[in-house]
Amino acid sequence: MPPKRKPKKRAAPKRKHKFPNTPGLKRGAKSKPVAELQEFLQAFGYLRMAEPGQPRPRGRSPFATTELAGMPIPAAVAATGSFDPATESGLTNFQRFLGLPITGELDIATVAEMSKPRCGVPDLLPRVVGPFGFAAPGNRWPRTQLSYSFDESINTVPGVSAQLIRGGIRAALDLWSAATPLRFTASTGTGDLKFRFAAGDHGDGNSFDGQGRVLAHAFLPSGNPMDGEVHFDVEERWSCSFETEMDLVTVATHEIGHALGLDHSQVRGSMMFPTYAGPQRFLHDDDIQGIRTLYP
């Protein structure tokens, strides 16, 4: 008999954001949907999960916590899949940030908000340095004359030409320059702002998840090599016009706001609100006030 062939090992699946879709979860629940909720809350800055094998802290927590707009971010939870007080606090903070009724439960309104296409940048960015390696983002560029560039990936976007993409990004940049002293110049080399399309795991630790969920992300200026990087999920149905697909100009304007130093806004209707609500070709007063604090 011929020797048996060893089965080929399958590659580990790429890590993707889980978007919770199980209404009714509340404190005391233990299930896989709770773990998915915790993963979502951690991905967008509302929860810090304990490392595998890490003991549950007793008494005063030894883990760092941060606070933004009066919202403490728990440093760790007792166990993955257990809807504990830290998970409830993280969910409550999500409801507060997005302007939802604060119930502490995964109700229908919260599931609906979590299901919307959105930016991959966390809503609550850490503001302190602690044992989890927190950074202090939100800096500004030291100059107002900035360059921008594209890589070859703009030639790989289905249904949208490189020329349209260049024009759409330029339109997004112009919205910010109209409200500030910022001026943007196209570069044939590597610009301060760098635009790229990618799919799945693309090497920056923030995997994309396919159509209709996380649309894009960007890196705020903070003195790191990734400063000014703006990445779009190439698997989205992009458009540069007011059509049913994702409007590249709107999403690019939002992400450029991050690349210039802005965090997410709690003001619904602002360009820097975390979720996508359709084409928007103007800056809200909240966006203008925010960017002018960085570039008066």
C-alpha cells in the first residue's frame, strides 16, 4: 500500500473585526457572542482585555486605565466570553460616545450602531503611558506645507480608475485646506501623507475585513514611521460620485482628519464621527473648530 500522505496544514484565518449582532446580552452572560462583543469594544478603544493566562486582579486593579471625556477605559476583564462589570462599563462608554441610550446592555439600538460601516481608528485613544504601552496621539504636523503621495495600489481598485482616485483624494484635501492654513502638494516620491489600498492583513497590525464594515484607517502624527499613512479596504465598492457605493471623497476626508491629528468626534453629523452615513462633501463646524485648534 502506498504511504499515507500527511494532510496539509491550513493557514490560520486572518484576524477580522467582529461586529456584534446578538441583542439581549447583559451582565452575567457567558457565551461566544459576549467574546465577540468584547473583541469589538477592545478594537475600538473601549476595553482592555487580559492577556491569556493573566490572573484576575484582586482588590485595586494593577492595570492602567485611561480617561477621555469623563469615560474611564477598563484595563482588563476577568475572562473572555464573560459579561463582567468591565465589559458593561466598556459597552456603556460606547453608548455614551455614540449618543445612544445608556442601558449597559447590548440592545437593538446598540447593535444597529455597531453594524454600521465605520473607520478602523479607535474612538477612545489612550492618553497615558502604562504597562500596556499606551502612546499619546493627537499631535500635529510641525508645518502647514505638506506633501502627499500614492503607491501602485491605486491601480488595483475595481471600477475606479487611478485618475478618479487622485481627483477624489485631492477634493478631500481641499476641504481641509479651505478651513486652515494647510496646503498640500502632490509628490512623485514619498509624501507626508501616503495613500494606499489593501485587503485583509496588510502588515500594519490592523487587518481589513472585507466589504461593508471597517472601511479605512489612518495613523495620526506622533513621531512614528507610520505617521500620515492612510489605508483603504480595496474590497469595498468604492466610488467618487454620489452613488450607492462607498464615497471615497467622504471616507478620505475623514481619514485625512486623522492623518492631520484629529481624533473621532462625538458630534453626529461631523466628518470625524466614527461611522459612515453616506456621502458628505463638507466639514461640520465641529470639524473646523477641531482642526483650527491644531492649525490656527
